[in-house]
Amino acid sequence: MFHIVTDSSTLYSIQEGQKKGIRVCPLHVNIDGESYRDFEDITSTRLLTLIKQKKVPSTSQPSIGDKIDTYNELTKDGEVLDITMADGLSGTYENAMLAKEQCEHPERIHIFNSMTLCGPHRLLVDEAVKMKAEGASLEQVLSMLEKSRESDLSFLIPFDFQFLLRGGRVRQIEAGLGGLLKLIPVMQKQDDGKALVKFTVTRTYTRALKSILEECDKKHVDENYTFFITHAFNDELAFETQKKLKAKYPEAKIIISPLSPTFITQGGPGCIAVQMLKIER
């Protein structure tokens, strides 16, 4: 018997998690000294309104106290598998490890660094839930997670680099790229998930997307991957991206989702992410 825990990097709210049989610990958005739980205390629309009012949001991971309480409750009748957002892009994994050591039964807690976020993170959790329902052991689920996370490819196209800069996700020298001749920068998640680095800089979104698809060819991405397009109030580019992906991978599953308040805070209004992952059992 094991329980699955995760965080709102999966774009799941607490209530959505409950329906799937998982425990979701929300990330936090901080504004003017107040802390708001992702999806629970603040919506993306409300956040955008505050940004337009010149408020400067920041983000933080679930509290250690919340994690400790969750672990202590769930380990009373089984083990815990916590599938966290990428270590390095958030302190969520590190906090989970600290919380584990302060629990009553740390030996029953298994922390898995997904090395990714958003769409691929959600897919890993969904597959873990599916395998658990099929009767798979914790060890079998961990094996799937370890193999599957290696296939992840994640790209982010921000339209206001200051959000990434404030959040510490990029270096100062890279943050200046977006202001050069109105160029469009494309960031890529490192393989270890610890940072976003410059992938390319282009003059048009069409060219940016073409560069991403060329990288997919190099990485042998095929229709067995699930594709995710997540965005911050940018439906037009999201549907344009879906159309391009569908033309190249007509049989693949392609999912469009709005970003949570936490990731709008990190990527900025208008940002769009293109991600993909293949489940390997």
C-alpha cells in the first residue's frame, strides 16, 4: 500500500488531486507580504489583474510544515511516494527531503525528483496513479518514473524576461536577450532540470517553433510522445502551436492547458511552454 503525493506544478488543485486519489501540496505566490496557495487562494485572472496594478509577485514551495503533516498522516497506513517538481527550478524537492527527515517514519517516504514541471510532471503522476490502480508495486512505479523522465523535452518562450530574472531562473546576461531588436528568445530546460538556458533567439514565433521542431527531430521525438502546450493567457499562439504539432505528429496526443498562478509568476504574462514526454514502463 502506498500513497501518491505531488505539488501544483502538475497544474492540479487540491480538489482535482482528491478526485484522482492523490494529495496535492500547493506551491505559493507571494504578493505584498501575503502568501497565496496555487489555485486555492488566488486565480490566474486575479494574478494578472494584480500584475497590471504593478504588483510584483514571487513564488515559493509548499511549506515544510504542510509536508510533514501530510507525510505523518499518510505513513500511518502505508508508504508515501512524493513526485516533486524539478529540483533547481524550485525548492520543492529540497523541502520534501528536509520534511522527510523530520517525520515519524522517514523510512516509509520516497521522494522522486521528476526533473520536470507542468505537463510532463502531470503525465508522470497520472501514469503512477494508473499503475497503482493496476496493482503495480512501488518499485515498479519508481522504475517507470526513472525511465520516463529521461525523455522529457521542455521549452519556454517568455515575452517579459523580467519575470524569469526576478525568479532566478535565468542569468542576467540571458535576460537581456529579449530586449535586443525585439527578438524572441526560446529557453530550454536543462536535462537535469536544474535551470533554464538559452536555446535560440529568433525574429518570429514561427521561426521559434520551427527551431523547437528541429530539435525534436534530433532527439528522435515521435508520435509515442504526449505533447503539452501551456500558456499564460495566450490562446492564439497556443492554438497555432497545436496546429503545427498536429501537422507533424498527427497521431500524437496534444494537450493545451492554462498555466497556474505560480507559473505565470515565473514565466510572465503571455508566455508559452512547449513540452513533451514519453512514458517508458
